[in-house]
Amino acid sequence: MYRLRFLPLLFLFLFSSSVLYAQQKALKQMMKQAEFSFAQQDYHDAAMRFEAIAEFAPDNAKAAYMLAESYRRYFEYDKAEQWYLKTLDLDQLEEFPLAQYWAGNMLKSNGKYEQAKNQLEEFIHTNKYLDELEPALMDNAILVYNGCILATTQAEHTPKKVYMFENLGVNVNSSSQDFAPALFGSDSAIVLSSSREGSTGHQSFARFGEHFSDNYRFQVSEGKWEAIDNKEDNFNTLNTARNDGAGVLSYDGRKYYYTICDEQTNGECAIYVSYFEKGTWKEPIKLNPNINPEGIWNAQPAISTTGDTLYFTSKREGGYGENDIWYSVRDNNLGEEGWSEAINLGDTINTPHNDMAPNYHHETGGLFFASDGHEGYGGLDIFYVKNLKSEVYNIGEPFNSSRDDFHFALGKNKGYLSSNRIDEKGVGKDDIYSFNYFSYETVLLELPRDDRFLVSTIRLGVTDPEGRPQEGVKIIVEGPDGVTELEAHTGTNGTVNLPNIPRNGPRVIKIPDDTTRITDKPKTKINFIREEDYTEQIAKTLFENIYFDFDQNDLRAEAKQTLDLLLEFHEAHPDVIVELHAFTDSLGTHEYNDDLAHLRGEAAREYLVKHGFASEMLLIDAKGENSPLALNRNDIGRQLNRRVEFFVVGHKKPESNFMTYVTSKRMSVRRISKMFQMTEEDLINANDLSAKRVGAFKPLRVKKDDPNNMVAAITLKESEMHPYEIYMGENWAQKGKVTQVVKALDRHYETMLQIQNQFNLRDNHKVMAGVNEQIYVVKPLDTLSKLANRFNTSVDEIKTLNKLKTNRLQIGQRLRIRNRRKKKSKEI
């Protein structure tokens, strides 16, 4: 009885043991099959098998590690990171000491630089299994660690160049690997390699689980990319049943050098050439053994401008690492494709790691290449070297990312590269990207919208690459619509202050008009950026306005008096920022007026800086015809709108005893001084007058009649009058009644209103038609005969000079006049 009680337990034990044995046997068989696939470099199949094992036995460290290895080898870096970290969690570092090394590498490839630094630092300094590792591996761990530091410091201190970097999209890229772009005749046509469906061989490449690659061609027209028909010129015959691609077109367009890899010979790759003759591409020819030694991997050719030097990647003996870049010179005694013995480019370029994908730059004679053996942002980065004696230069962002960036091709204005970077707009595993050769601006900071705050104040400093402060660098704040909202210039210490930046939408702080080529090293570094956020705007106080003549940006005499007063204020309060808001009247196009407003603000800024005002304390906001001070109805209103306002930022309030008065007609100094209870001497000194009479529609600084008034009440009133009321007095309607002249003038006035926003001014703000010519703006009551008499010329001469077909003039019309008047006393 006692024994019978234990029989069920014995049966359960035996059954469990048999199940466990079966499971272990199945696991062992699964592991054997997975390891076989891995050994055959069928990493896609191996990953699927190791993943099944990991699900079946989640504590199996070997399955986790080998799954990570499989994912890494076919560039699934996100999944590789996950399973390397899983291996570390299983505490099997003794069995898999490289798990931490590769975890750091994958974290870096995924842009997690700080986490990568932590893993790599621990691997370098505390891994007790280091003695079992090769010294070269430790060197590479240090290299990757330094790359993390480079990426983080570069992001913090290197301004971003704007090269219009973008993914070419689904018209070019596929869900598979698309790589090795090369220019095909122009900047707007490329050939690339792709493992997309529809390839010639219709077979799968075991390593990546995709088709064998083929050559594909595309061209862009009116912004749209389209495939080029490979059959028209027989280009399709260059594709075989194996991996084809990674080529380059010769500078003269006659030859296409490219790579064919034969999987049946253990993946051996060789370089071929096809000739373009009589409109078709000929059967490819394999280059001689100096380029293609039997049994050796050779690929990724690049050709010099003259066609006498061939650069390529090779795994042959005599190199410094796994992949090295070599070159061969044409020997004409050996025929047209008589390439001499290959020479290694040396350890300036080649490293103990992967150096590959050379591309010859025809403009500079330099070489672009990809490498993971120099300090970089991720796996493979793009580097540039002008010659073999020059320093290798990492071309930085946006070309290099935390992932693999390689196969760089650069034309006269456009360039292309392939990358498997983390990209929301990415289409496949490797995609083709385009960019401009030139960057015309430099981004210092991108400030996102933040509804928690009303405004922010940014203080920043810039230096040259050696750390010396850069003075006079123009910096702008660009609004959400791309319009410049504020302009500043760095001071002697390379710093600038930007107050009251709105947070209701994204803003970009940049250096405009900074033309930089990809081959140029950065000219500017960010020394520091400090941001302070506020829920209320920092107070601003209006100081005084200055005014400008029509279509001009020259400083008037009375304007300099105002600026001199502002200089005195700055001397007493050097830490106060002053904003210059610049405006125009409404005549002219919006674009023209924006430019003219900027020139007016710049004229005032230059005067202040020249006379001692700290450059970094002056900001320009060119508003154009927006925010008019008065109606643009008559000459007085338009004159009030042609201005620059000065706002002092902060709590120190400046004082000015002057306001603006615009004359409605030619008046004497005596009369004006009596109007505003000033002495003639005070009026003359405040406006730097040199004559006893003042012309019509001239802005003057006069004594304030109220501390809050910036413009005289009479001027504001007259700015709203009908223009003919100003000319003919208060009883103008009764004086003229309804005469034909008034009707005609009214028609002119209505016409002027219609053309205000369409009036095309000349491109030059100071148009000078000739030495003895001037530009005259037609005013109400002007006729050709009056102008001819005034300027001692003839009606016919004015008509000929301006190509007029009739005698009719329009208010605001610009006329070229040959000025033969006798000189009179100067008026302002």
C-alpha cells in the first residue's frame, strides 16, 4: 500500500523528465539549426530561429546574445540593442564579454549617446574579462566612446548649416535597401543600387533576406523624381542575376565603372566597366588583376576627373583594416583599361576598421569616403580629405547621424548619400537623401512653441573655431512664417541679447547670408546659449522717432540730432537694449518695403555703432509698411510712416523733450518757432538747419506740448485731410468749386490709391539715372509744363527720358529729370 501511494508521483516525475528531455533535445536542435544559418551568414534566417528559441527559453543567454548578433549584422539596430541589454540582464558577462561592448555600440547607433557612454565606460574600465579580448577591440571601444563625446559636444557647440537635406521619398526609395547613389550626367540624374522587388536575378540574398541588388536610374524634373527607362540605351544589360551596383560615371560620361558580386564564389566582388557608344551601353568588361585579384573582394569604384586614377575599396592583403581604400593609376602602355598595381591610400585615411565607399570630388580634387574607424556620430560616417597630407575632416550634421551614412556623391550644386538613419520620413532600411552643396544660413537655436510662457530672452555667444569671440556677426530671429522678426549683431565679446521672443509659435535663431560649402570647415562655434522664460513681456519705452525722405535710407540732419541724444543715454546706461523698429509708407510692393525698412534700420544702427553704441545692444525689427503711424492718404501721413522708432527695453526710462512736426507747406523758421514756443536758435540747433526757410512736407523736431505726444497734434490732424485741402486751404472746395481741374486731380488721387500696393519701385533704393539727372516724385497739381519750367528743361525731353506717350501724370509717379536749375538756398 505504501509503495502504491507513490506510483502516481513516480509516473509524474518520469513523464516530466521525458518532456524536459524532449524539450532540451528540441532546443538543442533548434540552436544547432540557428547557429548553422548564422555561420552561413544567413542572418535573417538565423534571427528568426534565435527569436523562436528566446521565446521558448527566455533565460537562455546564448539565444539572446546570438539574436542580438544576428540583428546587428543585418542592421536592425533597435532590436540588436534590446537583446544585447537582455544578455546583460541575464548576468552572463563572463560567457559573453562582448555583450556590453556591442550594447554600447547599438545605443550609440540609436542616438542614445549618454547611455552608450555609460556602457562603454564600464566596459573599458571595470570589465574583469578584458584580458581575454584583443587590444584592437579595446581601442575601438575607446574610439566609439570618444565618438559619443564628439556627437554630444558637436550638437551643443556646432551651429547647424541649412543644406536642404531631405529624403527622396517613395518615387526613388523602396522598402528594401537603396544605396550607393552616383551622379549620372548631371546633378538632377542619379544611378543607385537597390535590392527591391523586380531585380534581374529574382533571387534572395541570404544575408539580408532581400533580393540581389540591381542598378536603377532616376531623374528629377520640376521637383518630381521619375525612373529612367533602362531599355532605351541598353543600360539594363549591366544588371546580372547577382548583386550589381555601387558604381560611378566617368566625368566625360563615356564609362560606367561598377561592382558585380558573385555569391557562388563566396561573395567575391569585382569591378567592371561598360562603355557608352553610339547611344547604347556595351557589355561590361572586368578590370585587370591589378584591380581584381582572384578570390579577393573589390568594389565601390570612384574615378578622377581626368580618368587616370581609380579609387576603390578592397579586402586584399597589405591593408590596415577589414576594408581599405586603394587607388590605381592608368598605364597607357597596358591599353585603355591598363590599370597599374594598386596602392593603399595609407593610414591617414585607412584605419584598423572599415574605410570604404570613396567618391572623388571634381571641384576640389578631394576625396569623400565612409568610415567607422575615425571618430564619428554613429556607425559609418562621411569624411572628407583634400589630399593625402591633409587632416581627415568629419563633415558633421546633417550628413552624419547616429546610424550608417555612406556612399556620398557631390555635384556642382546638389549631392546625394545613402543612410539607414532614424527618420520618420524614411521609406526602407537604407534610403537615398539629397542636399545642396551650399548652405546660405546657419541655425544657432530652434525655439519651439511653449504655451507656458509669453516670451523668452536668449543670450548667446559665438566664437571662431579657435574659440576667439566673433564681433559683428548678424543674427536674426525668424518667425513661424519664415519672416525675420528681429536682427542683432554680436559685440566685441561675441555675445548678443535677444529679449521678448514670442513663444506662441516656433522661432529660429540663425546667422543669415552665411555661405558655406560642404567642403568648408565651420567658421563659427556656439560658445554658450542661455534662455530665460517669462509669463509677461519685458517693458519697453518709446524714446523718439526719426524720419526719412521718400524711397531713401539716408539719415536726415534732424535724425542725427535724435541719434546723438540716444548715444548720451547709452553712455549713462550701457546695459540697456534698444530696439529699432523701421517702417515705410505704403507706396511700393511689400517685398520692396520690407527691404527698404531694413536699410533704414541699418542706417540708424550703423550711425550709433560708429559713434560708440555697443553693437550687441541694438536690435532691428524691419516692419515695412505694417503698423502705420498715420493714414497713407497724403504726403504728411506718408512722411510720418517713413520712420524708425526707438524702444528702450527695461525699466530705465529715457527722456526726450521733442516731438515731430511735418510742415504742410514751405514755411519760415520764425513762424515755426512761434507755433511751438521755441526760440529760432533752439529750432535750428534741434534740426541742424542751414536756411531760414523750410520746404513743404519736412519733418522737424519741435518742443513737446505734452510729455506723452510723439507727434504734434496739428500734424496728426493734417495727416487725415484730403490732399487738396492741404494745398488749397480749409475752403478748398469753395475756392475751386467743381472745376474740371479738381475733377482731374480727384481722378489722379483715386488712381494713386489703387496703385499704392502695386507700385513697382526700382530695385536700387538710390536710383540715379545719370550724373546730371535726378529722380522726381510727382505731387498733386504737377503737370509736365510746370516741371519743364521748374527744371529748365522741355516737355519733350521729359517725355523722351521717361518714355511717356501722353502728357498725363500720376501722383507718386517717378520721373527722371535732367536738372538744370540754378542753385538756391538749401532747404531741408
